[in-house]
Amino acid sequence: MRTRFIADTMLGKLAKWLRVMGFDCHCQSAYRERDVDSLVRQGSIFLSRDKTLTKDYPGSMFIKSNDIGGQLNEVREAGYLISNLSEYFSRCLICNTPLHETSPAEAENKIPEYIFHQNRTGISFCPSCNRYFWPGSHRERMLKKLEEWGIGS
Ligand SMILES: [Zn+2]
């Protein structure tokens, strides 16, 4: 079982990057105490910029850095970022839902035509927010960023 996370409202960007790497990272714009409680009880690591809050939840992490690279490295140094390239880009960056593979027939007319012609395979779909995702230069850029930060493979 891979580490699952819950990120506080201040850590939306960190949540997105954890999802790029395929980690389950819950993040919402406002929390009630019981939202955090129940996810932490189910084993998620609570990531927060608020030191007093992290004291309330066992196994949570106070994130010190202001920049994403530093934040990811803090999580990595805590031993939580076991990188697995085959999991990358397997999760919706917007809503955290695991993506489904789509067939070219399903994806046609759902994404811009030029993208469809470059990527007939490898197109995935978020069943929750109905977004389509595809391979390409944006993913290369993300991998490069992770490499620059010293994260990943
Ligand atoms: Zn989604």
C-alpha cells in the first residue's frame, strides 16, 4: 500500500505534484475537523503548514519550505515518497481520482484534434470530473522539474 496524504488548504500545489507522481493526496478548499480526523484515522499522512495543527494528528508532518521543490524534499526525507514511475500520471491532478485508460474511439472528439492525432494511445480519462489527460511535452516538463528538485527516479 502506497502512502496516502491529506494536504491542508495552503498546500494545494504540493497536492498536485504528489498526484503527478501518482500518490493519493486529498486536498479541499476548506476542512471541518472531522474531515481531517477521518482521513488520518484511515492512515493518511496529514501535511500542514500549521505547526499547532500537526500536533493534533499522529503521524502528520509540518511542512516548512515555501517552495514546492523544498516541500517535496521534506516529504521524501521523511521516507514517504517511494517513487514508482509506472504510477506517474495515473491520477487526476485536479480531483485526485484514479484515471481510466480510454480507447482511441472513446477519446476522439473529446480532446483537441491535433492532440488526438499525436497520442492515439495513452489517453486517460477522469471518471469524476470528466477531464481527459494525455502524454506530451507538458509531462516531459513536469518530469524535468521533478528531476531538478532531486525527486523521483
Ligand atoms: Zn478529476
